[in-house]
Amino acid sequence: MTDRCNFRCGYCMPADSFEESHFLPHAEILSFEEIVRLARVFTADLGVAKLRLTGGEPLLRRELSKLVAWLAELPGASDLALTTNGFLLAEQARALREAGLRRITVSLDSLDPFEFARMSGGDETSVPPRGRAQTRLARVLEGIDAAVAAGFAQLKVNCVVVAGQNEGAVLALAERFRGTPHIVRFIEYMDVGTQNHWRSSEVISAAEIVRRISAHWPLEPVDANHRGEVARRFRYRDGRGEIGVISSVSQPFCGDCQRARLSSDGRLVTCLFAQSGFDLKHPLRSGATDAELRGQIESVWEARSDRYSELRAAPPARSRRRLEMYQVGG
Ligand code: SAM
């Protein structure tokens, strides 16, 4: 939706590396009409059924619910999801639901207000547009409550675990969401992009996360919902819900990846760790027909050979230029 974000998480868009000039000028970003046109090609002709809106922070796009309503009308789009940091969710949850959004994932890296502020690169207190001062964390938690009240009965909650920074969040989040319908997914800190100065020593493996939770509340593995599911599922043996772990560093799953990503400036990206993408905006803006767009997408998809996560340790893979997470959406 956009490469801009209102947070500055150190693992994605660290505050000291970003200034206004890093971001795309408005004219480079696909309009809602252009997004719908491409989404129609993907869903009508190419078998895509699930659309996810992400960013950057998607809720920064003005009138996002208008786009959601248009996408919800596409006959082939059986699932419409959003990934957000939750900061603007309280104000928008109802409109998004009414427009036809089906599912929401909220990123939440800590339940401690100070740690949360540190992780997301901001002050711990903020003043929402029409309200009292509250912590950043409180705003996100209010966003979660508002989403549930708006009818999103089961949320996913994403937590990136960074060694020495928010490890306490593993048990705190597991405890908070145990016994609710919501599913916390713990994500291994990934070496996406080049700005986060990633070091392998900062990764807490999915196996270690499962071990730590299991020591308190025993877990057992559950079968995937479908082939290509990104998170590995575990349920509490006492029946109080489930968690997921995303192990793209310790156990890469390139072979099952089915995701096509469309950057906010209209590039088709076939891997989270890609160096660049295939430009669809120029053909789109210079009069390509749907059949021509479909042909271009098909040829990129059929030729894809990305498996960065599996090659991670190889020197050529490590040294190359890469797209940033906020450009490809996570
Ligand atoms: N702004 C939205 C949000 O915060 O959810 C959507 C975009 S964000 C890039 C999507 C997801 O990517 C978030 O859950 C975020 O935590 C995750 N993410 C970003 N950088 C990451 C990294 N280096 N390793 C693992 N996950 C990362």
C-alpha cells in the first residue's frame, strides 16, 4: 500500500537510517484504481484467491476502506486480509470490516510499554487525533479490542523476537493470548533488506521459542492448514488455543512459497529477499491490456527460481543488494 510507516522498528526501518527522501513520491505509488486493475488480473485469470494489504503501514493510506470495498467485489478474491502495526486501527476497524475485510494481523512485539516504544522506535506516550495521551502500546491494544468489537473474531498477532531486546515478550504474549481465539505468531528475526544490520546472533530460533513456551504450557505440533502455510502451528496440550512460529532463518521453506508480492510502486516481487522486482506500473500506465499484463506476470512467475533463505549462508547471497521489508510487505 505504501512504503511509509509511522513506526521505526529497528529490524525493519531503523530511525537513524531514514529520512523523507527515502520514500517514494506520491506519483510513483499505484492508485487504488491501478491496484484493483492488477488485483483483477491476478484473481480472475491467474488463480490468486487470497489478497493481503500490507506495507509500510497500510492504514496510512487515506480511505483504505474504499479500496477494501472495491477488492471485496472481485469475484475471485475469496480472502482479503490486512497486516498492520495497529496504531491507527481503533479508528478504522469498523469501516474496514463493513467494507469487506475478512482478517487482520496485528504486529505486537512487546507488552511492556517502554520496551514496545523502544522496539517501534518512538516515545512511549502519544496523543491520538481526538483523545487523551496514552502509551503507544495502549493504542495498539485498543486497536485490537476495536477490531474484535468490529467483528474480527480471530486475529493473528505477529511478534518478531530479537535476542536481548524483547525476549520476555515470548512468554508474556503467549500468556496474554492463551485461552483466546487469537493466534500469536513468533517470527525469527530475518535478514531482509540492508538497513537493519542483522546479525545471526540476534536470532532466537523457532525451536527455542517453542521450547520456552512449552516449559510453561506444554505444546504439541498441529498439521498445516494448507500447503505453503508460512507459520508452523503448535497447540497447547491443555486445549487453550494455539501459537505459530515462522522459521524462515532456521528452517527455510522456499520450496513451498506461493506468494507473489506487489510493491507500492507496482513491481512484482517473487521473493522477500529479492534484489528488485518486475515493473508492472509502466505497462499499466502505458495502455497494456489485461491479456498483456497477464502474459507478463505469467512469464515472471514461471521463470522464478528464488530460494534465498536456503542459500543464505552462501557469500554471493549475503553480499548482494536487496529490497527492504517495508517495500515488500513482509
Ligand atoms: N506495518 C505493518 C506491520 O507492522 O505489521 C505491515 C508491514 S510489516 C513490514 C509486516 C511484518 O513484517 C510485521 O509483522 C513485521 O514485524 C515483520 N518484519 C519486518 N521486518 C522484519 C524482519 N527483519 N524480520 C522478521 N520480520 C520482520
